[in-house]
Amino acid sequence: MQFFGTSGIRRIADKELVRVALNVGMAVGDAYGDVAVGYDTRTSGSALKHALISGVLSGGGKCHDAGVLPTPTLALAIRHFKAGLMVTASHNPPEYNGIKPLNPDGSAFDSRQRKQLEEAVLKDTVVATQWQDMKTSDIYAEAIEQHIERILKDFPGQYKLKVVVDCGCGAASVISPYLLRKMGCEVIGLHCYPSGHFPRNAEPTEENLSDLIRVTRELGADLGIAHDGDSDRMMAVDDKGRFISGDKLLAIFARGMEAKDIVTTIDASMSIDEMGFNIRRTEVGDPYVSEELKKSGQFGGEPSGAWVFPNISLCPDGIYSAAQIVAIASQQKLSHLVDSIPSYPVLRGSIASDGVAMSVMKQKLMDMKPISTSKIDGLKLSFSDGWVLVRPSGTEPKIRLTAEARTEARARQLYQQAIEVIKRSQ
């Protein structure tokens, strides 16, 4: 049994997940000692938080309850501790929940740490500490204010912009609107109250942000900002009410920060390679981007909306991203920046799959006659006029597909050919 995907443990919230949380807490308390715990707004969050805290204390550790807050807010706070445990399923539906272990530098547990934790939980090797050695938990109430203060150090000016913020009733509700008002923005809030009954799909994709797009356009706002459930993601809408793709947002951030050394994922647009950046590509998933940024790099991210600023933390930070895009929009209209960036048709999607043999699928994909391939994550087939990526999801029982080409017809052709291969491999 494997607990961890690319972004921690995620599954339907049930008594089994509560049991897993207790055992994970014990293992982390035993191995790391001084631990902070936070959770997003999901209805099951409090139950899992308490299970984690009980586990940490039973394992001999001391625990600090940071309350409801975004993942990046907890990630910044744990620089004072040895580890962090975030209760979240990020952009998954509200019936899901999970656990994301974090290091003091904000990065997610790496493969070695995940393996050690899994072994400790599955083999039940952690022994509860003796009663006389058990420590106590306390409330750590400073995390949100510390995050705001840290961001304001980098953005000390007043930005007189009209900003529509859609928090999706997630954890960003407790920080994002307040930060932007302190930055001088006129903030119009959508779904900016904490609730585990999400009013829209938590993933900040174009099809899920119709309210934000409409309100930004109708009010003539300078930009719109959207977060997912735990605010490690941020996506944006420009002053014309157009959703900005993740590929273009990646370029806008890099240009605005004057970054040259950039880390992104294997599924990011080929247009990024044509813009003069020094690009290093990783597997899909923000933990891989963060691991690569530990070596070097000024900025990193992936088109899903996870943006990593190593100057503040190695955790994708949707709150810092909101401040950064506001600062950029104060210098030039986002619509002008969007239109200045080259783009090609991109199709992204997935097919439900349970146990497709990647080796068989890869053999059949080679019949598409690519000029080159990459096996960084799944299989990426490159052609003279585009590419297609087929890979197993790290968080769900799905096969994910991405196709990009210089024309929409070619992108659709590559995408459809890959779908047919997957169906034949089922």
C-alpha cells in the first residue's frame, strides 16, 4: 500500500483516513519532535487535525495548532519548528481530505522522507511514549499575521487597483482579501468566507471561474484573482475579463520579476522555451519543482497555478502570488502583457483509468512516430509542430493528457490519437 501521491495523502474523508492521520501524527512526532499543524476549511478538517495532534503527542512530540490557514501560510510558519502537517486535499472536491507533510523550508517531504513515513505507519513501528514523557499542544495564532508582514516587506507600496478575489470559500478567505486591502487595493470579494461546502469546484480552472470572469468584466476591475481550497494555487483574470492561462501566467511572473533561471514542469508550453529564459523541466507536481529550486533558480511553477518563490519559501504560495500579480498589474495592464506573449493551442484532459500498464501504452504511443521522446514523467512525444504528454496522475486514478501544437487542428489530432491509444490499452 502506498499512502503518498505527488502532493501528500488524499482520499475520501472517512474513519480510515482518521486512523491514518493518528498514525502519521505518531510517526512525525517520533521522528521530528516539534510539529505545527494546520487545516483548510473542509468539514472533516477539524477531526483530522485533532487526530494528527493526538498522534504527535502520543509519539513524544510537541504540537502547535495553527488553526485554519492556507498551506503556504503554515509552510512559512514552520521555519520555527521541525516539521509541519497540513490537513488539506487542495483542489479536490469537498468530500476529500488529506495530509501534506512539510519541511521547515516550506518544501513537501521528499521521496526519502515519504518512504520512511510510510514504512513507520504500515509496519506500526512507532511506540507510544510513556505517560511521564508526553508533551502538550498549544495554539499558534501568529501564522497569518506573520505571512502578511513577510509579503508586505517585498511589496511595501500602495497599489490603487480594483481587484476581484474569489477564495472559493477556502483557506485564502482568512488572509488574501485582508492582505490586498493592506496593499491599497479596492477588493471585491467572491466566496470569501471559510466554508467546507465549496460554492464552486475548488480547482481554479477557466470553466470553474465563470463568476470571477463575469464580475471582473462587469465592474471594470483591473484584475481578478482565484485560489483553490488551500491556496497553494493562484490563477488570474485580466482587465478585459479574460482568464489567463497558466503558461502565460508563468511567463508574466518571470518577466515581471526579471527572472532568468526558471524551473517548470514537462507539461508547460513550448512557447516558454522561445522567450529567452533558462528553463529546467521536472516531473508534473510542485514538489518536483521545489526540489529542483533547492539546487538553484529564481522562480518556478507549473501551469496548474502553483507558483514557487524561493526567496520566501519552497512551498507554492498562492497568497504571495496574488501580491506579485497585483504589483505587476500596477505597472502595466495585464491584457497588454497577455497579448505580448506567444501562445499555441493547448488541450488538457484526463481519462479515468484503473491499472493501465504504462509499458504497454508507451509501446503503442510510439506508433505515432515522434521525432524525440522524454520519460521525465510518463511519456512525452515531440514532433516538428507540437507534442503530446501522457502520464498517470499522482493524485487520482486517471491518465492525464496534454497536447500542444502550432495549429488547433494539429493539437486536436495529437490529443485524439493519444486518447485512442489509452482506450486500446485499457
